[in-house]
Amino acid sequence: MRKVVAVEYVTVDGVMADPGGVGEIEHGGWSNQHFDDELAKHQTDQLFASDALLLGRVTFEGFAAAWPSMEETEGEFAVRMNALPKYVASRSLEEPLAWNGTLLKGDLVEEVGKLKQQPGQNLLIYGSSEVVNALHPHGLIDEYALMVFPVTLGVGKHLFREGTDKTDLKLADARTTSTGVAVLTYRTAAEPGDG
């Protein structure tokens, strides 16, 4: 059974909006000064342990506009990003989708449940807070790979919406990069085989 892994950049106060600085919020680009080789390796390891991406419309459209032209500068990471199939959750997009995209039709929870039953590597979520918030209450995200950056913003979209139900997670790994980013891996508390 495949795992769904949500890889997220967040600030200490839980904001996940505009880490790269594409103009979503006033203080966008808050992750850039802290990005280093350690984080690049972590991201590469996550990507190569996956054989598909699971994205919301906004993230998909932003990535599809940027990644195809990044193979020269970003090398094998960009090649892998461009080659992987992408499952896209959207109520407004229509097929066919460019950039190896497949529109998830019907109920997102049911569709992701079916994808998890298929053999293969991880299904990787980048950003896509609407997808995370739709799947989280149903226990469909197996792992949260959070990179907590040493900054607070006070404004911006948070990873989890207000009113999200309590969910117990288990810390599986924790380390800190030389630039002060806490790299935390949480898993759902009740995994198959847990006693």
C-alpha cells in the first residue's frame, strides 16, 4: 500500500503561504535565506522516494508554469519533477491537463483512498493546503514532513485551518539544519503494525 506524504514549509507561527516569494503575501520568500544543501538533500530524498505527486489546483498551476523550464538549473530534481505523474484535485480545471497531470474526478477522499491501494512508492503532496485539509480528517495522510523555518509572519494562510479536529501524531525524526530550520517528520499515531 502506498503512503501519502505531505511535505510542507511552515513558519514558526504555522504560516505556509508563499515560501518562495511569488507574490501571494507581503513577506513572501521567507524560506529563501534559510534554504541550504541540507534542505535540498531532504527534498531530493522525498521526491525520489515517490512515484507521483498529489496537488491542488493552485500548486499544480504554479509548478506547471515554473518547473518545465528549470531542468538546466535544477538538474535531476527538475527532471524528476517534470517526469512524475501528477494527480490534481480541482473543481475548476478540465482535462486534458498538461505537465503529466490527471484530474481526480469525484470525491477526493475516495479517489485518494483508491490511489493508496495501488502498488508503488509514496504519493507526495507539496503545499496544497486545501488537499491537506480535505485528507487530514480522514487519516489519509500517513506522514507530515515539516520544515519549520525560524521566522514568524503574523499573517498568511496556515497549514491547518481553524476548526481542524485534534489528531495525534508520532514524531519519527527531528533534526536541525545549519540555518536553523527544524526538519520534523510526523507519522499518524496508529500505523498498521503498531502495538
